[in-house]
Amino acid sequence: MTLDQVPRGIRVRIIGIANIERKLEATRLGLGPGAWVLVTRIVPKGPIIVRTEAGQIALGRQLARDITVSAVSVEQ
């Protein structure tokens, strides 16, 4: 599953980033393989907002589409 497919409220672990340019971009944001993120908001036709250990980040859809994740839990 890719990050752009994750519903709001789901916590996931990043397992890979296919595109090398996107991998560098994501890593600069603290979103490398092994990082945990919580999808907090999905803006229609806009960014996906995720919470990390460092804070909240708005990700463009293309970047989110290139990040492979593993679903971990539903936040209550």
C-alpha cells in the first residue's frame, strides 16, 4: 500500500520509497524507511497531512504515492 491510499486515523510504518529523488526529499523531512507516521488529514485535491515524532508535515500527493507503507494501527 502507498501513503496516498491510507485513510485518516491510520498509523503506518514507512517500508520503502521507490524513486531516488523522492527518497531524498522524504528523508530530508524525516520520512525514511522505518519511520512511523499517523495520517491526520486528507485535503481533497490537496496534500496529505501526517504526524511524525517531529511534528506535522503536509505531503504532496506525488510524494505520498511513492512511499510504500505497512498499516500498523487505528488511532482512537
